[in-house]
Amino acid sequence: VDAAGTRVFDLDIRAGETRFHDGPATRTAGVNGAFLGPTIRAHRGENVAFTVHNGLGETTSLHWHGMHVPAAMDGGPHQTVAPGETWTPKWTVAQPAATLWYHPHLHGKTAEHAYRGVSGMFILDDDDTAALNLPDTYGVDDLPVIVQDRDFDDGNQFDGSVPFLGNLGALGDEILVNGVLGPYTEVSTRLVRLRLLNASNARIYDFGFADDRRFSLVGTDGGLLAAPWRTTRLQLSPGERAEIVVAFRPGETTELRSYGGGEGLEGFGARINGGADRFDVLQFRAADRLTDTTEVPAVLGAAPDVDTDDVARARSFELAGREINGARMDMDRVDFAVREGSTEVWEVVNTNGYPHNFHVHDVRFQVLDVAGGAAPPPLRGWKDTVLLVPDRTYRLAMRFSDYSDPDSPYMYHCHLLTHEDEGMMGQFVVL
Ligand code: C2O
Ligand code: CU
Ligand code: CU
């Protein structure tokens, strides 16, 4: 924190080497290290400022996924950082506590730079959330769980190539959690909060525990749910986050897994899209004595309540192939303008036979309904990225409260990174 009270972060994007397997090290990239980056943490209302130095040796950018941020600070494809240059975004944190993340966003290169390892978690705190009795000791009972799949070639190098016939992009057969293969963690408390981030390029996970125990979903992309939702499975597509609280028994060892299947990944064709793949993700080794903690509160936050009585515009988006509404991303074309202070409802449908997802910069949205019915429980909280199961229309309500800027567009896109790079992205400005 500097003299003016601004929280200052120095970030250096760089190339490096990481030893995942015996034999040659893997050429990787990271932020302030060889693979992945530090967890950034800031409080609602705080001013934050960054020096983002690009030591990667090629142009890249750094985007704050989920952040309500002025468009010129967003780190999207227009805020590129040339090799050796430093970018200095700053803004005031103006949103509730949530688990966000950062990653590169250079158009056409996002998949490659993210696969090499340039990403990290960005946690926002606020007083209301701190006052709840949720596990919140970072690294003890509040753990970041950044999940990525990777393919290694015979020389131990990352192979991010897209398989012949695969629809989604690069699918790896080994799982990294926080950059570690075959990970485990010690557990010393009965309840543990996991901040799950699907930071994979293409893979969709269906998380659950080895013994199918129930856990509580307490937060989604944009913050806490109104109330915990008890479940045994949770599906996350690339870019989505979830906060869950799980209870452990003294002395036990168990695993978080990804089960095959899940919405949009069942039936014909699912196998080539990873729907048949199962993984152990993270092992938990509980101590013989566990510190007891209070139960998860029954009331967590406020349910999303976007006022749709006065919707300025309804828009529709059809995702198919690598296009949105029949067009691919063009850096020089702004697709539309929204009015500052207005509420919009976006109807989004994937008319392909395989999954896409949909992410909007700058805002958190409320899923009003899915295929005309109520949004399922995991989509009832604030979201910024949502899986699009084929042929279902998702109606998303969002408010563009401020930050008008005619010169800097925000992005909306499929977060399967190969799709995004190949053009499944559009741009809007707030005026
Ligand atoms: Cu996670 Cu446009 O980004
Ligand atoms: Cu984003
Ligand atoms: Cu897609």
C-alpha cells in the first residue's frame, strides 16, 4: 500500500522452465515466476494499481476476468503490452467479494499464452463476507484450486494442439492443480472452502468427491449465493469459478475428482469432447484431530436482482462454429454500443451440437431463465461466464452502471480459448 492508500502490485510476465516430470524441464510461462502467478487480493472500495511488465519476449496482455473495470484498464486485446514494456492500469474495486482471475487476452494468442501458464487468481474481499463464518484462512481452510489439464509430448513439452475431430480445443490427459501434478493437501480443519477455478483452455469438469459426499456451493463467478446449495456434483466450464465448502472426517484421505459427462457432454460425440474422461484432481489428507468450525451460514448474500422492468435493449446472440451472429471477431469492428446506466437482457443460444460457453467483460449477470425454465441452482448466483448446452436459450440480465468510453471496447466471447482465438468473440462499447 503506497502513501496515498493505493494497493500496488508489481507483476512481471515471463518465460521460464518448470519440472513436472523426470527428464527435461518444460518450457512454461508465468507471472513473477516460471508457471502461473501470485494470488492477488484486494478489498471492496480499495484503489488498486499495477505495473505489468512484459518479459515474455513477445506481445501479450493481461485481463482481469470478472472485474468491473474501466474498459481501458480491462487488459483485453486492445490493451496490448509490447515485449519489454510496462502497462500501468489502475481502478477502484467496486464490486462484492468474489473469486476472479487474470489471464492473457492477445487476440489469436490467448490459448497459447494461457496454456504456457500465464494466469492466476484474483480474490476480492468485503466486510459483509468477512462477517460471515465462512472458512477464510488462506492456505489453511480457504484454498485456491486452479485446475488445468495438460498434454505433454515425449520431450516433456506442453502440447496444446487441438486433436483431429475434437470440437472443444486442446484436451490434456494430466491434471495440474495450482501448477502441481498429482497434488495433495493436508487438512487441519473440519470445514474447508475451496475456490475452484477452471483455468483450462477447453476442458469442462464435473467435480465431485470420491465417496460422493455432499458439499455446499456458496459462491459463483460474481460472488456469494443467497443461500448454500447442497450437491454432490458441480460442473465448471473454462473461465467459471465456484466457492464450495466441504466437511472432512479426522484421519481420512479422499479425493476431489472430475467425473465424465455432465450437461452437454453426454451421449453421441461426447467422448471426443472429453465427456468420458475421469480424473483424480486433488487429494485431501485429514489430520487425526481437526479444528472444528461453525456450520456454513444459511444466509450468505443477496440473490441477483437485476431490475428487468425497464430493460433498454434485448439482444440475441447465436453461437455456431466460430461465429457469433454469423460474424467472426474483427479488431476494427465494434458490434454495438450499450447506454451507460442501462439494463439489457441478452438471449444467448448455442446452435452447434457441442458445447460453447459465453463470457461478458465488465459486468456480472443474472441468468433469468434457461430454455424458458428456471435457472438451475448453480446458475442462480451472479455469473460472468456460463456454459451453453446446445439448443438451450439462456437469458442473461445485466446492468452497465458506469465507465462509458467510446474508444475502448469490452469483449464478449466463448471462453473455450481456441474458439475465442479463431474468432468467436465480439466487442461493445459503453456510451
Ligand atoms: Cu477470461 Cu475475455 O476473458
Ligand atoms: Cu473476462
Ligand atoms: Cu466455443
